[in-house]
Amino acid sequence: MGWRAFPDHQRKLLFFWSQKAACTTLFHFLAANMATPPEKKQYFVLHSLPFRMCQDLIRDRGFRSVAVVRHPVPRIVSAYLNKFVVHYGRPLRRHAGLEPFARELHQDICKVAGRERGDNLTSFEEFLAAVARLHAGREDPWQQLDGHWDTQTPPRLTDTGFAYDHIIRVENLDADFTAFAAQEGMTYTPTVLNKTEFGAAEPQRRYLGGMSARQLQETPYRPENFMNVMNLSVTQLIFAPDYQRFGYAPLPEGWTLN
């Protein structure tokens, strides 16, 4: 998540990353610019540094910061679709089939809904409400949640006076990466990696946010089908730090509310 960064000691760069914000593309970019690239992207996760250590490198050794960020709305919709509906083409029908961090959230969802957790019937509305509860229960603003639904920047970062030196936006990924790579003498090859695939396009005005994951697995959908006035309000509340820090409009360009 944007709470930690992978350090490039040769170039004195800190690459802040977040799940569901082109982190696979970032790791591929970093590997392509290493003399001996690692075999697995997990290397970059395991060797990333927490924010406090990054601050020390910036202050004491002159490191610069790079953040790869994404608009909060498609990011949280993607997290739901990828972790509660279909994962790498596999329908997520049962609690046991979810990843461990998603099972924790699913358990809370089922408890609030008053149903057994065996079947995965989670709607986007239920998912978003559960994520909101997680954020509301964060007593320490520096406490990290699971990176798939945490903010991309710590909520109290503004208080520290910290500012990212470079921001690469997923919405302008190839252009931003190309410009940054040229500036730093690095190589970037535009590549689509780990992208969530969708079926036939549905009319954008059709709202599917109340439909269960089981139903969605039999229904064509697009990310735009999950955002209405209420869901947008909740998303803006949860991810207020990202909106403020990165200057995003309430909705991505081209999106309208259902």
C-alpha cells in the first residue's frame, strides 16, 4: 500500500505502491530496470519499507518519493470484483474459497447480515459498508488495514508536511511512466498486467450494487454498474485522504451515477 515503499538504493528513489493500483505493473517496471531481476513479484512486497523508515531515508540520505495511485472509485470496485466475485476466472462461491484477508471481511459481513458464512452472497453494498466499518474503527490513524481496501496514503500524512516528489496515475499510466522513466534514465515498456476482465458491456445506467456475488457470477457487468449516490458518498468518506492528497474528482472521467 502507499504506506510503504520499495527502495531503489542506486537511484535513491522510494516507490510507494498500493494494492489494486497497478502494483503488478510497477513491480514489472522495477524488475526490468534491475541488473538481476527477482523471479517473483513477492520480492518487492517483502523488501518494501514502512513509511517511518522511508521518512528517514528521505531526510537523512536524500531519497525522493514516487507514488503510483488510482482513483478511489474504480479501485474499490475492482477490489470487490476481484476478491469477492471472480478471482483469475474462478467464481468465488464459498467462504472457504476466499483469500484469508477477504474471509475476515466476509465473516463481519455475514455477522451483520445475520446469515451463515458458508456461501458467499456478498453484495457490493455489503462489502462497502464493511470496509467503512473497518475505517471507522481505526483508533490510531497510523494503524494499517488490509492494503486492498486501505487508503493509498496515510490519513494523517498531511500533518507531517510530507509531499510526494512524483505521482504516477493509473488513469494516465503509460504517459506518466514513460515521462518518469525518461527523466530517471530507466526503461518502461507499456504492458497490461493483472487486469480485471469483464464480460459483455452492460448499460451504465443499470445498478447492480445490491446484487449478490452469486448472482453477479451469472450476470454481465461493468465497474460503472456499482456506483450510485449512496455508494459514492461512502467511498468519498472512506477515501477522503486519497481524494485530498491526489486531487481526484468525485467520479472518474466518463462515469455517471446510476
